Amino acid sequence: MKTLGEKFRILRQKMGVNQKAMADQLEISIPAYSKLETSITDPNFSRINQIAKVHGLTLREFLDVGEEGASEQEQLIQQLKEKIATLENSVIRLQSKLIDLYDREDQKK
């Protein structure tokens, strides 16, 4: 999950503006905005809402910024887990067959 500061940076970069331009739009100093982006300063709710509005987003949309790939990653992880489980089952079956072969050889002796 991205921090609020990371979300601020992502949106600013998508907008194609520098920190000064964003600070000007929010009517705050450049250092104040920089501290928000680097998570040195925790924004209050009204500041978060203000930044979301500057980008034309609802608060819900803002909270989803940068998280688009998270569900895809979770799906990929789930697929890989399923594949691992399938492969583990194959290994267990092969081990069982190998044990059976050894047992048969022992019985012949």
C-alpha cells in the first residue's frame, strides 16, 4: 500500500508539474508541499481532500491512486501458489511411485 506522500507524488508527476506548481495551487510553501510528498508531515483530512480536488478526484479515487497493480499482483501470487501446490502434488506422486518400485525390487530379492 502506498503512503499518502507517494500518492501525492504520483499524481503530481501524472499532472506533469513540479513541486512549486503544486504548492502554488495548494497555496502552501514548496518546503511544506515537499514534506507532504516525503511523508515528513502527515496531512490532515482537509489537505488530503484539497489535493484530491486539485487532481479532480473524489476522496475514494484518491485513496486508490497507485494501488491499481495491487490486485493484479495478488492474482499473480494466487496463481503461483496454485501452481506450486500442483507441482508439490506431482512430486509427492513421483516419490510414492519411486518408493513402490524400491519395495517391488526388495520383494524380488
